[in-house]
Amino acid sequence: MSIISELAAVPGVIAAGEYSYRGDRFTFEGQLDEDKARMASIMCRATTMAVHMQVDMMKGLGRDCGCAPARGWVVRGARFSVCVIANVFCFVDNEAASLNEVLELMRDRVPHQEGELV
């Protein structure tokens, strides 16, 4: 079973997907239509690139902030959260899912990325 299918099967997960770092393709499973999933993959890719840039800038200042290399990010809103590790994304209903469970699954199953993203 793929990580996308595993994540989509977790109770409270709205959708899970994967995007290419080049931004030219994506796959997903869950409760999003094709257009919303495409927009989600674009948003996740753009945010991932920004997070990596910011971590690289902090590293360039000579400070060991403990966040390099960046492996992913999470945004938690009032009702929903977005979790991204490498190029895998997951949208979670905060009341119906365990964010810890989702992140543990993602950390365990998504391989570390190496080198440049693009």
C-alpha cells in the first residue's frame, strides 16, 4: 500500500497526496475534487520551497538552529491542519484525527530527501 493510500485511510484525514518538486504533476486520494487537489499541491509545493529557503538563510548566518535540513512543515488552523513531509501532503480534520498519529506515520514512511529540491 502506498503512503498516500495509508494516509487517506486514517480516520479524520480529508485528503492525502504527493506532488513533484518541479510542480508539473500530482496524485491524491480523498475528499477533494481534482481542481482543489491541484491547488493544494501547488500551495504545498510553494510553502515547502519557502520553508527550505528560510532554513538555508538561517544556516547561512552561521547559526545552528536545529531545523536544518528542513524535512517538512505543519500549519494548524481552527478546524483543519496541513502536514507536509518531503513532497507528501495531508489535510486533516482536527476534531476527527490525531495529528500525532498522522505525523508519526508520515515520518516513518516518507523517505528523507537528498540534495536540491529543484
